[in-house]
Amino acid sequence: MKRKALWISIIGILLIGFVCLFCYRHYIRQKQIEQKKHTGLVSEDFPVQDIKHQSKNIYEDAYQTEADNQLQNMRNNNSYTIEDPLVVWNPYGTNTGSFYYYGVSEQDSYVVCEVTCNNGSVIKHRLKNDSDSGVTKTHEYLITGLAPGLENHFSLAFYDAGNNLIHTYQYTVTLKKDKQIPAITKVEKGNSKSSLTDGLFAVLGHDKSKAKNIYYYDNNGICRGKTPLNDYRTDRILTIDGKLVYSYSLTDIAFVNRLGKVEKTLSLGKYELHHDFMYDEKRNELLCLVNDTDKDTIEDVLISVNIETGKIKKLVDFEKMMKSMRKRSVQRKGGKNTYGGTELDWLHLNSLDMINDKDAVFSSREESVIIKINNIYENPSIDYLIHSGSLYKGTKYEKLLLKQKGNFVGHAGQHTITVEHDASLPNGQYYLFMYNNNFGSAKTLPQFDWSLYPGVGTYRKGTASYFCKYLVDENQKTYELVQQFSVPYSSVVSGVNYIGNNITFSSGMDHTYGEYDKQGNMICTYTYAAKRYAYRVIKYDFTDVYYEKETIQ
């Protein structure tokens, strides 16, 4: 009798336990439904948690701490496994096409993630974890590349250290439509036999609007998320020590880890970013083209920012270095620069790149010149100029001009000057490539003789812009054109970059970007909707941040 009563008690306790578990899961599910209005989701076939933010500024410590604390509480309050993981939409606010994922596996493994959406290209990569061996039991990732406004399917395939498949988990989710995202209005295939490289095109500085975000597009022209910024734009995205580095305001730079968390920000104080910045790995410093707000000129200063300490140093003030050229310049008609201020935009530096660990090249749009500066960190001086016109004739700078080899029309209003080293070249030789806008205007230099640049366009109209590559020989003091092909005309902004063996371009005034093969044959061109233009479009594969180096096919 006692034994029977004991079994009845045990069964009763188990039933109560099952009822409590059912009620708890129902409660959690209802809370998720109630929270849905706070997420970027329309529907999903898996449990999704949400972060409650009091702070509105993504880049404030408070916002990031809120996400950290709530994620930690979620992990502590449940034993999440890869069968029943913790999934949170965009907890740190830095990528609207992403989910935070956390789950523990029974055996060491790595993950291959595949993301697809309606009409989108396949995004398939081995996800990066923090294990030195490459396999782990603790799986914490940011799943990226989900398309706003579309139904997305993503799978996580778990493999052991011997590359044997353990299990694959499938998920389906539809994200809310984002009205800020610029539409791709046309996708045009070219004649090249080459394939598009893996990666996402990052559209930077779209329309100079209040929505100053980064928009990511796949090879089919489908948007796969955005990164909100506070103001200005970012001129590029760097990868430094596994983190994405970009500017989120005129004076601030963010360092974002593989989970989307803003780990660090740097302030430039009185200096305002414009046009370009880069990373000097040897010194662990950022090199930034800036406006010094204490000056009555703009776009003519280079600073360095130590990433560890945040210390800022003014390296080159081009107004002081090129005093006589500065004195030749006049303010535009109306007394204001193109930004509406009264500061003189006499040089308009728009890009830079390092040649070695102490010398660098700079592009000036206003003077259509490439300037090499020796010893940028200590006692900088001009080493050479590359300019095809007569602007420096009769000045002390004339002797610094490299000699043009061959008969060709030089660059005019160029952007994105980039150094390319080649092991087959002798010492003292290297390539410089750029986006040659082929634009014939310099409002602060009315004496500029554009007749020496036949075929240049106006602000609104031109025949073509160009990918342009020079071979520079410092020993012979010469430069020659070794490759050139036409791209859609854009008088201002724009750029070219290599990714793998292909060349990407963006022609801002034409509202186009795309990809060419290394011979200059078009693979694909995309047209986006805009009232003005996007400043740059650069393609990134996000290796060493979200993904391991190898791409899984």
C-alpha cells in the first residue's frame, strides 16, 4: 500500500513538473510574441529573443552594455544547446541583417553557415570562432547576410575536426522591410567570362542624406543588411585584428568585433574626417585626412591616431608645405565652398596610400595631382608630383614633376590613389592605380589650363571616366600609363579597388557600381536609385571577422 502511494506521489510530481515546464515554455513564447514589435522580424520558425534598449545611440557604451548584460542574463537563465540555441536579432545594433547565435555542442566542432533569400546570391562560409584549434563546443556567432523585406533561409552545418558532418540545422525567417535601403534598379551582365568575387558591395555615403548608413548588397543586387551611422559617412571599412573599423560621425571611429559589438571608439577632437583613412600596421596607427577646425582652409591636413592610446598627432599641414600654391588659390564665386562654408578648399585631398613604412602618396582633386611625401611621421617633405598640365610651370614645384613616358592624356580630378607592389619589378618601381574621373574643373584655380586635357568632362556631362594604372620609376623619375579602361562617367566622388583578381568600380554621378575582370572587361554593373550619388562603393568579403579564410563551396 505504501509502495503504491509512493508511486502515485512520484507520478503526481512528474505531472506537475511537466505542466510547469509546459506553462513556462508557453510563457516564454508569449513574451517573445509580445516583444515582436521591438524586433526587425515579420515571421520566423524558431524562437527569437530581443534586447530592450533604453539608450538610443548605438555607439554609446550604455547601448553596448545593455546588450552585454541582457545576453549574459539569457545565457545564465537557460542551458542553450545547438539543438535549442539562443538567437537574438541584431543585439548590438550594428547590422540589421544579422542574428546573434549561442549554443553548446556535445563535441568539438566548427560551423559552415549558408544564407539564401528570394533572388539573392548564396552566402556560404565557415564561421570564425575564438578557438585556436578551429573547433569548439561553445558556438557564439553573428549570422550575417539576411535580407530585409524578404524570406530568408539559413542553415548551420556542424563538422568535427576531421571534416565529418555531424548535423545540419535549418531556419527560416522574414525580416521587416527597410524603407531607407536604396533600390537597385538595374543589373547588367557584361561580356567577361570571369566570375564575380565572393563578398558584399558596401555602399558608402548614399545621397548625403540624414540616413548616413552603410548598405550591403550581394552579387544579385539584393540588400543583405545595413549598418546605421550617426552622421557624415564612412569612407571605407578596415579590418584590424579581427574587427571592422569605420567612422560613424565626422569625428569618431568605431571598432566592431565579430559579434557586432562596438568594443571601442576613438574621438578625433577638433579634427573632422573627410574622404579617406587607412591603417599603418607597423605603428598600429590610423592615418586620417581631416579638416583642422582651427584653420580657414579645409581638406589639407593629415593626422595619425594611435589605436592603443588614442593620441593624435598632426603629421602634415599641406597649407604650410605648399604655401605658394595655397596663395595662388581663390575662393569660389559666391564666397563659399561646396559644403556651404567660407573655408578655402584649395587642395581637396581625397585619398592616400602608403608606399612603405614612412612614405605615402596623396591625391588632390583640385590640382589634379598625385603628391608623394617622404617621411610623413618626422620632417615630411615633397618627393615628387605627378601632373600632366601646366599648373606648376614656373614655380618651385616644377622640378619635382616626374616625366611622363608615352603619349596619353593625364588624370583629371582623380580619386582612390592606391599603391600596388609587384615582386617582379626592380627596386624603385611600383604601380599606382586610381579612378581617373576625367573631370576638367578647378574653381579655386581659374588659371588652370584645361586645354592640355582633351576630352575631359563637365560636372554634368562627360564621355567616360577610367581605371588608370601607372608604372612609377623613382630611379628614372618617370611614370607611364600601363593600363586603362573606361567606366561610366562621374565628374566627382567614385573609386576603384581590387578584390581578388577582379576590379570593382563605383561611378557616383552615374549611380552605378560593379565589377570588371583584370583585363578590364565588364562582369556586372548595378544601378541604384539616388537623388545625388553614393560617395564610394567597395566590396568586402569579411574574412577574419565573421568568416575563416577559406570559403566553403
